[in-house]
Amino acid sequence: MSEDFSPSEVTFMPPAPEKGAAAYSAGTEFDGFRLEEKIGRGGLGEVWKARDLDGNRDVAIKFVPRDIQCFETEMERVRETFQTIHALQHSNICPVYVLRRHPELGSYLVMKFLEGVSLEFLLRRQLKLPLERVTEILRPVAQALDYAHRQQVVHRDVKPANIMLDFARNADGSLNFEILEDVQLIDFGLASEFRRSVARVSQIRMSTSGTRPYMSPEQFRGRLQNAFSDQYSLAVVAYELLAGHLPFETDDEQILRECVLNEAPEPVPGLEAAANEALLKGLAKERELRFPTCEAFVQALSGKPQTANGTQTVGSQTVNGTQTVGSQTVNGTQTVGSQTMNGTQTVGSQTMNGTQTVGSQTVNGNRMPEMDGRNSEARRWEAQQRRHSEEIEVLKYPQQPEWKKKDKKEKKKGKSVLWDTVEDVLDDPMSQKVGRKLWEILRHILWNMKR
């Protein structure tokens, strides 16, 4: 059988095989395949190593669970999932060739047969791995996930059992676990679709969106999954590889749910602070607090430069075309290094939303001096800014220890109530942007009045 299988080859011949249908066994030949060895079994069907007699190659055959084969609506969902996965073409995503149906053996999927072992097997053998090996394994997984996310496809079940590793061989044919040759991501959405179908057509209670220890907070909340959900699961895998155990270890589903939703994982002992910070960011409870991509997470975990949208950032992060050099944290967390935001560069250390700013800052093209309280240089800078504004005293200083309070008597000298209100808005650090817009409008009105 040739490798250029296509969705057009998919056929459905309901109803499903009856209970007395032939069982799968080694040596069984059908549709140009010969079953050779069972390599996986569970509630979601059996997986066999088989020989493609026409193509003269080994393949993997996954049989669709019999519970859903007699429901045409469920098989239609499986077909749609197959077509989506079949379209994915990435070197680190295991290809799924064809979905077919045999009148006796039922529906089955033909996939590439992967040599090697699962990451789950390696984890049982070595318990935990060094950071360099973890990033070596997870980087191609992250690249595969990012590719799928760009195609609007979510894996939904990232875990060690779905990551296959191929190693170099020793002279005796055994695996050399020191030399990693290939990494493949398998079960792209198929297991999740099978689970959902089985749950719909049977009384079996089971997770329908992933494997619980690796599920994201939004999955536990019943929200729509997206790329950030896969990133969370990838971060759980990274944590498990580095720490030798899961972030939350409990067999109780309710306790696990409570921990995933509300508890912060403990930092991994012995791991560098930057790696721990990246790890915990990937495990953030809210999606918007995680990394923009899975590869960005792995890069931060490794401490190596990140490349985003074709732009390389050395020791920094590039977001929406804006480069942050050093370490950046927003919304109340300190930013160390040099930051450029909307064309404005902040040099030194900056903290946003109510936290002190240390170092120098450039605002609207004017460089602000370093501040130590209210020194003379800072006051001279403010005086210069006041001279630049013709009608009103505008203090364009985003963060100050204390804001200058105007004396009420000064406000009464030729200034209206509206004018005082404008000044109050402009003086409020939380209203700077609105205040500046309002000031521009007001200055335009005054200019027209003078004319």
C-alpha cells in the first residue's frame, strides 16, 4: 500500500460488527495488512503492529472502540477528527494515513509505526531528567504543537504516554538512551474524541477532554480548550520530568481539581530560579498569564534566546513587535533591564501598576533622570516640561512617590471648575492616557477661542 493515503478513501459501512465477530489475533490478514503484535490496549481500543503487505513496511493499526461503531453520528465525528489530523504535516507529528472499515473487524486507523519507547517508559526508567535533556525532548514537541495551533488544531491530551522517543542503537541492537534521534507526538485529538463518543453512548463515566493530572484549569472549569491548554499540559510534563513527580499528586479527583484551580505548585528543588519561573508561568491558572507559544515556554525554560515572528531577541522577549531586554514581568511585578513599550524605552528597572520605578525612563521622546525621591535634577526636568506646555501645568510623570498637591488658593486664580477637573485627571497616574487625550482636545478648543 502506498503512503499517499487520503480522506477520500474513508468509507463507512454500518452497522458495526456483531458481538460474535472475529477477534484480533496475530497473523490475521485483511485489506492488505497482517497483524503481528499487540502494542497497546485500553478502554479506547487496541493498537497493533502490522505489516503493510503491499507497501512492504511496518505500520500501526488502531481499532476504533466497538461501543461507538454502531452509532453513525459518533463515527462521523471520528471521521471529521481523522480528516483534521490527516491534514497535519509536521516532522514531529506522527502521520495518520487512513481510516477504513472491515466488515468483520470493524473500523480502524492506519498510522506510521514508530520505533523506540514512550516518554512515560523513559520516566519510569530514570525517574527524573536534567534540564538540558528535558528541553531537548520537549522542544520538538513544542514546535509540533505550535504548528498544529496555527492550523487551529488542539491536541487536548499532551502527556508522556503520547510522546514517542527514538534513540540510537548500540552494536547489540539495544537502545542507546544517551543519543536522542527523533521525537514524535501521537494521538492528536483521537483519544479525546473516542472518550467523548464512549461517554455519550454508554454509561461509563470518564474524562472527555484529557488525562486528569495533565488537564489545565480551564478544562476542569469546562471551558473551551485552546493552544494555552496544551501549553499548560506541556508544562505539567516538564515539571514531572524535572521534579520526578507531578505538580499535584493525589488520587482524589476533587482534591486534584481544587489544587489545579487554586493552589500554586511548589518550585522544583535544585532548579535555577529562571527555569522555575518559566515553569510556574507555564502552569499559570489564567491562560493570558502563560507564554504566547509552547516554544516560547521551552525557550524560557532552557534560558536560551527566543525567536518570535522571525526576530531574534537576545536575553529578552519580543511581543507584538516590541522588544523587552532583560527580564519582564507586568501587572505589579518588577521588570528588570531595558524595556521598550509603544516606541518608548525604559532603561533600568520598572514596575507597573502601583510599584516603584527605579532607573531612568524616556517619555514622549524626553529622557527622565534617575529618581531618588524628589531630587533637584528631577525638579528641573519637571520645570522644563511645564515651560513646554503653554496653558496648563502638566506633570507627565507616570510613577512618583507622591503627587504634588495644588494649593486651593492657586487654583482660584483665573481657573474654572472644569479646568481644575482636567488637572485632577492629568495628575492621576491611573488616568494619564485619558488625561492626555482630554488635554489635547481642550488645548485645541482654547486655540480656536484665541483665534
